[in-house]
Amino acid sequence: MSNRTRLGSWLRAISQVGLGLFLASAGFSHLTVSRLAFQAQVPTWLPLDPDFVVLASGVVEILLGAALLLLWRVRAQVGLVVALFFIAIFPGNINQFVNGIDAFGLNTDMARGVRLLFQPVLVLWALWSTGAMRLVRRR
């Protein structure tokens, strides 16, 4: 294995751990300090109780974060699931932008719009850091 390949693997591993910690932290904030702010993002057209959605998505984020930290043998599959999760929650971010909902310090259309641009970054982060990008390319 070349030094460049080793460095790339090392960077991906660190990035995967960072994403796992980020997700687990976000999940815990769903259940505690940011619960109301997350409820404001739940689209009104979703036929579920916003508090249930926030709690359930928080638990899912904690589990996905733990999977990124612990399930290295199936890391590509976990990365694909994480990327799909980020896609699934994107309507909440769109809802916040379209309806001008202030939450998480995003109190302008510009700030909410910039946040929308970061969702694809999260998807790519999950795919790249876990090697799931190669899994997607093969199919």
C-alpha cells in the first residue's frame, strides 16, 4: 500500500469517526436541549406528531452515529444508510427555508438557504468517508 493510499484511508477513517460523533451529538440534542428547535423543522404536511418525529429521528441519529463508530466491517453499507438518512430529512430543511422558520440561529433566508447547500455535503461526507461511494459506483 502506497503512502498516498495509506494517508487517504487514514483521512477517511478520521472523517468517518467525526461524522459518527457529529450524528450521535445531534441525536442527543434532539432528545434534550434542541428538541423544540427540531420540532419547528418538521414539515406541517407530515401526518405525524412533530415531537415523535424529533424523538425518533434523534434515536436514529444516535444509532447511525454508533454504527459509524463501531461497525467497521460493514462501513460502506452503514455509509449508504447514513447518506439515505440525510436525504430523507432534507424536506425538513426545505420546510424551514420555504416557511421562514427561525431555528438554530438561522433567522434569515440567506442563512437558511446556505444550510440547504450543506445537505449534499453531508451526503457526500457519508459516502466518501465510509467507502460507500465505491459501493454506489459498482451498482
